[in-house]
Amino acid sequence: MFVDVLFGVLPLFFLMLAGYGASYSKRFASVEPALNVFVFYAALPALLYQVVARADISGGVPSEFLWGSAGAALLSAVLFWAIFRYLIRLGRARSLAGMLTASFGNVSYLGIPVILGVLGPQAGFAAGMGQLVHNVIFMVGFPVLAQIALPATQASGQRPNFGRILRTIRAALLYNPVTWAMLAGGAVVTWQIHLPSPVDATVDMLAAAAAPGALFTIGLSLRRTVQRLSRTRVVPDSGEGQRGASSAMLIMVLGKLLVLPLLTVGVLRLFAPQLDAVWFNAAVLMAAVPTSATAYIMAQTDTGDGEPTALAIVITCALSLLTLPLLAQLFMQ
């Protein structure tokens, strides 16, 4: 199993490395924003529409998968908030950023390709639902929590208000093309709508670009993250000290790569022992992907303290090449 999964994820990491290598070329200096827009608004929605529209939904979505994945992610967030805030005694802003870093993985751009590469196309529906659960929890929950927990965000200095919170929720849910793509796919398969073959062929072409485009984009963004880190020294939080900063980084890395997937395994095995293997494996792999590149943007925007997250992104991406196959060997059914 270890070798099978390793060989399944190696091409994905090679694509990331290709993107990282291409970032050194002047030709690709301005490519990342455009490529990211293409993947997020066109290719990835096409892929998720495709896997949902062609999925066997006769058994529905197992409720155990939804609440098990959500429960493990929320439990992870609460656990790491308590560790950072009350054990290491970090400030509120850095504790929130650390919680996000240790709990929110790259579920869309890396999680979906990993699950499809390891489990095959039959796991596409589970991959789509898994990324939706994680994205809703963190891309909606974290900005709202940050606005409530911090008297004024260090990045903007604006105090939270009900209108801003509603706009945050609306932007994350109603303006997210991935959500609408999955709803469209669900409508097609539920009502057995047959689209013209040229439309299906166009969707297939866009969907085929999703995984390589997303992984190449991750590689380009890693270069930018490394450059940012080379210009900025991660400053210890007030009263934290360098030793505390190192401990916090270790907890963020181990938390994302090991603790969250282990919590997911524990919750599902304890409360959903009969869950179908495809759904169980998809939940574990989705929990085991490295920290999301979006986590840096969210941490920086909502707490003003994103540099530790940027470093954790680079470290978790490198180590996940080993931790993903190891977790698959130990726990996949």
C-alpha cells in the first residue's frame, strides 16, 4: 500500500515541482494570478461538476462522512486553539493563525487530485463533498471567528459588525463557483438531464486541466512563499521567545500532517465503523493533505500574522510526500 500510494502521489508532486521550477523563468513571472483564476473559476468547477454529474448517488452522501469529517476538523481547531492560547500562551491573533494552519489543508487544489490519483474516479464524489466540508468550516468559520475574537483585526483595524460577517458568509458560499458547480452536477444526476455532447465534451476538456493546472499553480505559489520568507523573519509573539516559536511551528506541522488525520480516523472508526471504504479513505486522505496556501492569505488578512503559516505551508508540502503514503499504509481500508 505504501508504495502504491507513493507512486500515486509522486506525479502530483512532480507537477508541483515543475511549477516551482517554472517560477524561476521570467516567462512565468506574471502567470500565477491568471492561472489561479482559470483553475478556480473554470477548470476546478468543471471537474467537480463532472464527478458529481456522473456519480452513482443512489446511496446518497453518508451522513457519517459529513459529520465525521466536520467533527474531526472542528475538534482539531478547538484542540489547537487551546494549545496555542493556554499551553504555549500565544496572543489571540497568533493562536487563531496557528489553529488555522494546523487544521485547514489544501483540500481543493491538492486534496482532490490526491484522492482521484490514489482511489480512482469512483472516489470523485467523495472528494468533492470532502473539500466542501473543509472549505465551509474554515473559509466561512475562520473569518467570522477572527472578527468576533479580535477586538480589531490587526490587518485592517476594523471592528467586527453583523454586516461584515454576513458579507463574509455570502462571499464564501454564494460567490464560490465550486459550490455552484457541485449543485449543478447534483441537479443533472438527480433529474437525469442529458446535455448535448458538445457541452459534455467542453466540460471534459476543462476538467482535464484542473489537476495539472492546480498543482502547477501550487508550485508557482510555493516559490512566492519562499521568497516572502527570505525577506521576512518570523518574529516570536510577545512573551513567546524563540523556543516557543519553534514549538508552535512543530505543533502546526505535526498537527496538520498527523493529528488531524488521526482524529479523523478515530472519529470515523469509533462512531461510523460501517462507513463504506471509499468514503472512509477519502476522508482520511482529505484530512492528511498539507496546509492550504489560502491559509496564509486568511491568516494575514484576518489576524495580521501570517508569516508562520507561510513557513508551515512549505514544510508540510515537503513532508506530506512521506506522511501521505504512511497514513495510507496504516489506516486506509
